[in-house]
Amino acid sequence: MGRELVTIQVGQCGNQVGRQFWTMALEEHAKHTKNGIFDESMSTFFRNVEHGYDLPMSQRIKNLRARAVLIDMEQGPVAETLNGPLGELFDSSQFLTDVSGSGNNWAHGYALYGAKYKEDILEKLRCATEHCDSLQSFFILHSMGGGTGSGLGTYILSLLEDHYPEVYRFTTAIFPSADDDVITSPYNSMLALHQLTEHADCVIPIENEALFAKVSSTTSKEKSFDGMNRIVARVLTHLTSSMRFEGSLNVDLNEITTNLVPYPKLHYLLSSLSPLTTKSPSYQTVRLSHLFNDIFHVQNQLIQTSPRTNGVMLACGLLFRGNVQISNVQSHLTKLKAEMKLIYWNEDGFKIGLCNVPSLDCPKNQPSVLALSNHGCIVETFDRMQQRFLKLYRRKAHVHHYTEYMEECQFDLALESNRWLIAEYNKLNSIQESPCERQLPQF
Ligand SMILES: Nc1nc2c(ncn2[C@@H]2O[C@H](COP(=O)(O)OP(=O)(O)O)[C@@H](O)[C@H]2O)c(=O)[nH]1
Ligand SMILES: [Mg+2]
């Protein structure tokens, strides 16, 4: 314990997801603080300062500041955070804004704002990192479909690679839905994906389409972003829970990436949660068998795919929260392994984490699980992106907006990179269990 994460939220989506994330992280720590004093568990995400945020609970913790940098090229989303209830979590060394936005243009965010703000961003990062004793990871939150999160967000990723090569770059990227209102989102996503493949250590892709399906259809899109973003916040708090709280099997981010990324560029992790519902109070007693039944169902995935029927699983992390015994997990795991298609050289490839502190969104301290898997069904996301991209690119529609800031060949390089990714995952999907190869000596 005691290793820090610095969150970098970029663009509207990144900052709105960040708001839900910080709210949830604070709620969790408020609920589990023992004597109302700053403790180790909080130091992953927060530091203790002279004047800062006070946890609004009966046992108050005074003066918290988030380990975060807030960036947007327009004013709205960051201003809303600073002027809202979370405002005092951040000081002026932690945010950076411009006024005119990136016009939903990846190249504008990447090339223009990247060059303009490089030094300012490095200075903000320096401030954030000098307060850490043992910085483990950068946690980047952004969308793929717009201009700032997508363009400047991926520019920052390569800055991090150059200036902090030893620190993990863990990215949560929100992918646009088919009916996205940003016309150029297929270009932005494709260009950003190329950067994620080259410069991130690990990416959790989350599709808005999958999130939409999980929040009530009666609320308007704008309003339901809060509900959708809360699901993303659950993934992030869950992922980091065993770095922050006690548990019988702690798993930290390094272990996840070591276990789940067998090839450096194939670092995309499918995420799913169980139970997963925003309509509470809905569940009676959650049993381990429910969690195992649901976790690989389409409805529980945060991208639109079915890992039970499509593709091969390369490796998986099952992170449990709440009162869960390892002996019970093992018996369910045996059944699950028999049901899923696992790559033959990693048939035991499940990393298990157990954290005692239950998830906030599971009432009555019931258990829950987050699955992160490196799974070949992810090609469906890349395929969909490619189809949407080609629909515009075959006609070169809107290309001139981009060539103001970049060479046109970057489109082709990004497309080539995506095709490579699809081909690599498909190669693994089509590997059949190979008895001859399995009989080879193990050296
Ligand atoms: N899940 C989610 N998606 C968002 C949110 N805000 C914007 N988006 C999506 O993000 C894309 C647009 O990017 P946005 O973050 O607004 O642009 P930027 O400010 O230029 O980075 C579109 O696909 C939107 O549907 C949000 O709060 N939550
Ligand atoms: Mg914006």
C-alpha cells in the first residue's frame, strides 16, 4: 500500500467522468475512515494539506487535496468542477484551460494545443508528481470522439512517455456510439487509438453504447451522462480498491498489467462489473454463483461484445470486493474455465484479487466483482471503428480540417495500425488448441 496514482482528466468527457470518480472515491473513504484522520488508504488518491476539502461526514477528515491534473481547452467542464462541491480538492497548480475548444478535431488538440501548452502541462505534472513518495501510475481519463481529450489527451500520453518513462500509463478511454453527434468522431477515435496502441501501457476501452444500455432510457442523454459516468467511476474505484483497503489477496496495477498484457501493444482490457445496475434497491442476496454467471454476459460488459461466445481469452483478472472466500472462488472458477475459450498456453490465466471493503453501489455490504480481461472479442470494437472511419475517409470528407494541422498520411498510418491490431487479435482468436505443440518440452 501507499503507492500513489496521479489522475489526468482531459476534455469534457474526461472531466465529467473525473467528477463522478472523485465523488465516489471521497464517499468510499468517508465511509471507511476509522477515526476521522488522514490514513494510508487515502494517500493513493489524496494528500493532506493545510487548506483543502473536508469530507462531509460525521467523522470529518479535513484538508484533502486530490492527486490530479484537470485539463480542457474550453472553460465549462473544469469550471463546473471547481465551482461545485469538489472545488477545494484542487488548487490553481492543478488545472489548465483555454477558451476556444478543439472543434472536435483530434489534430487541433494534438498538434496545436500540444505545442502551445507543452511547457505548462509539464509544469502541472511536475507539481503533481513532486508530492508523491512512490508514484505508481498515471491514470488518464478522456474520450476518443472529441478533440481535446482525444487529441491533447494522447499528446500528453507521449509527453509522459518521454518525461516519466518509468511510471505506468493507464488510460480509460470512452469510445463514441454509432449515433454520436460528433460527425468527425470516427476520425478522432482512429487517430487517438493509434496513439494509445503506441504509447499507453494499458487501456480500458469503454463504449458509450454499452453505458447507454445500462442507464434508464427515460432520462435525456445529457442528464444520463452522470449515471453512465458513475459506472466508469465504479470501474476505477474497484480497480484500485485493493491498493487502498485491506484484503486477503491484494492486486495492484502493476500486477494487473504484468498478468494481463502478454504482448506490449495488445494492451486493451475488456471490463465488466457484476452486479451491475443503477436501479437500486434491486438485488436481494448476491451470491458468488450470481457473480460468476453474470460477469461474462453481454449485459455486464462495458463494450458491446460477448466474451462467452466470441474470441479467445488471453488472460483475466477477477477482482472481488466484500466478504468473499478464496476457497469458494476456486470452485466456481473451475466451472468458468470449462465454459470459456481460453488460449491454450494460459489456461490457468486468472488473477484473483480479494478486497474486504465492499463497493459503495452494492447495498448491505454484498460482494461484487470487476473482471478485466485481455480478450480477442475486443476486435469487434476496432472493426466497428474502422467501418465508421472508412465511410468518411473513402470520400475524404472533412479531411481538410485535419490537414491544417497534420499530414494526411497520419490517417493512413492510423488505419494501418488499427488493421494490424485487428489482425493480431484475430490470429490469437483462430489458434486452435494444439496438442503437438503442448507436448513440446517446456524450455
Ligand atoms: N460517457 C460520457 N461520454 C461523454 C461525456 N461527455 C462527452 N462524451 C462523449 O465524448 C465525445 C465527445 O468528446 P468530448 O469529451 O465532449 O470532447 P472534448 O472536450 O473535445 O474532449 C462524444 O462521443 C460524447 O458522446 C460524458 O460526460 N460521459
Ligand atoms: Mg470540449
